Amino acid sequence: MKKSVFLAVLAIVIGAALFAGGGSQKKGDQVTLTVWDFKYSEEITGKAFREMDELFIAENPGVVINHVAQPESNFYQLLMSTFVAKNNVDVIIAHADNRTWNLAGSLEVLDPYITGEIGQYSAPALKAVSTSQDAARDIRMLPLTAQGLGFYYNKALFTKAGLNPNTPPSSWGDFLAACEALKRANIDPIILGNGGGATFGIDFTYRAILGTLYGNRLEGFRNGAANFTDPEFRQATQMIRELYDKGYINAENASISYFSDAIDAFKTGKGGFFPGLCSDIAHWKDFGEALGYENIGYFSAPVAQGAPFPNAQVNQGAGLGMAVVNYGKNKDIAVKYIKFYTSGRGGQILMNASGAIVPNSTIPVDSNNQILASIMDKMNKNGVPDYMTLIPGGMVNDFYNFQYLYFISKEISLDDYIKNVQELYRNSL
């Protein structure tokens, strides 16, 4: 029954994909390169990509770029169907996680193409785009963005609450004390967004805290060596529960989305702390330009009591990557295109426009931007894995549902929450 339903759905998606964008073609000496991308419709990123495409075309006469904006909501289903049908597409921009690795059989192995450039990319980013998690081989994408998570804070609101704006909390006690001072000053201590069926605010807070408790042992969530019944996960859960119980979370967190309601709330000065990203969106550039760089601080995580890795910085290695479809007819020019996007002048355009951290040494970083320099220093020196990129992708939606039931609606106990999440995890491995 499941198989027949799957085939029926697949047939529908394949039919839809046939109309989702044209393919690579050759006409005389002209080559049309088709790129599928769910970021292209975004105002800032799309504008940067158009500028990058124009520059690539100028440097490569005879090449035409057919850059197709695809919906993010069903992007991977569309990819699956188009790969099964071998419809024409040359390059994709995708997440460096299990959604893409489920389709790795249709992606070109880039090792022989990048022997001269591999040393330019950061090792954590290359590891994240390798099917074997080896920075030296099995590379199926080139890293377009480095991604991590941490906590931003509003220095102006710190000052208003009588806190030192230049001293982020370095312990759990300090973090709670700062939250209490902000609350007394009638400021929401922490802005979270958990609405719309995705508890990203809780999720991102978990990721940061767990880094201080597990360090590199977070890799164990890839294969069951780490579990949700571990005392470390229980401790992180109790910490987040404490933030709720003490009224430190914005009251509307259950009804507003992280993307972009909660982000906008923090950008307009409505909260002291915010769990954000290091690249792409909800990051140093977003908040610095909205509130003034002088008013934004950053630290890697609220540090759990007794945490063995207090300086841990969650680092996914790569957030987005660029891959070449292995049955495409223009693989050489496609590889040249993704190299251009992820290095040098191309990568610089993206970084300047969007704040994305492109993990390639050929791109200069503004050393005068102290918050960016601090984030990159932490990511380079204290990086630990992001466990949510390691757990089975099929469990994520149900995991979010259990988070809602425990933290927000309070319909289940702590023990039931952990038991349910562990069973979900084990059944998904």
C-alpha cells in the first residue's frame, strides 16, 4: 500500500517538474546552463545571484544562465522526480544535509575537478559536503555558505536594564541574571518564534546549549551513539523549561514564526536575546544594519552548568552547497560555474550583499567588523557539529510537535517527552 501511494505521488511530482524549468541546451557555440535554486526569488540573495550570473556570462562568452527559482517547500521532492526522469538541469543549490544526501546518486563527484582549489575551502565546510564526511574526498557539492548558530543580544537594551553591554553572560547563572534584569526593566528577555508548526526558537536554543554539553560527541546522533535519553539532553531540556517557567520567553512565541516574525521583532528592538544564525539570515548583518553594529553583541551559547565545552560554537561546516548533476551534458562549464560562485569575485558579491559567510580563503573578510570577526574566529577555533543536521530527516516534524506539546502546551511530562523523542529517533535510524 505504501509503495503504491509513493509511486502515485511521485508520478504527480514528476509531471509538475516537467513544467518547472527548462534544461541545458547547446545551440551552435552557445551553451545554456540551467540552475535550480530555492533562494533565487529572495530579494537580496536573488539580486546578488543575478549580478553573479551576469559577471560569469561576461567572463564566459557563449554561456547563457537559465536560473530557475524553485519553491523551498517541495524543492527536494521536485529534485527527486526530475532526477528519476533525468530531466535537464545542470546545477542545484541545496542544503548540506540528509535531504540532499538522499539524492547523492545523481550528483557528480567533484574530486577530480578541484585538485587545485580544494585547499581554498575550509576543512569543516568540505567535510559537510562530502558523502563520507571526509574533507579530502567524496565531495559532491562546493560549500556556498558556512553556517552556525549562536545568541545575539541587544547592547542598548542591556544598558537600559543596568547590564554591562560589553560583557555577554559566560555561565548559566549569568544568563539567568541577565534575563531577570531585562524582565524587571519591562523588556522581553528572549525572543523566540515557534509558530507555524516549526519550533525553530526552541530548536535553535537546544542546538547552542547541547554544543556546550557534548562537544564533538554530538557526532553520535548520526548513528545512535548519542541518544535523547542522555543526561546531557535532559539537562538542556530542563534549562529551556526553566526559561519558560520564569517568564523569560516572549509570550507570543507560540503564535509567531521564527522566519520572519521573530527575526523582525528582534530587529526592531523588542528583546534582549535572540538565538540566530551566523550566515544567510537572522545574523550579524541583518541585526547590525537594523540596530547599528555598535548595539549588537554575540556569544556562542548559554553555557550549561558544569558544561565541559563552555566555548563550543555550533558549526554546520556548510549550510548551502552547489552541486553538478552527473547526467548533465555541460558538466565542465557547470563545475566552472560553481567554483565561481563559491570563491573570489563571485563569492565576494554574495557575502557583501547578504552577509553570507562563504568559506573560501580567496574572499577577503572585513576585519573592521568586530562582530563578524568574532563569529568567524569562534567558528574556526571552537566549532562543534550541529546535531540537527545529523539526526534522521524524517523525524524532524514529529520532534517539533513533541517540543510544542512539552514546552508550550504542557500536555506531556518531561519523562514522556524524552521517551517519545527517543522512540521516534530509534525508529527513524
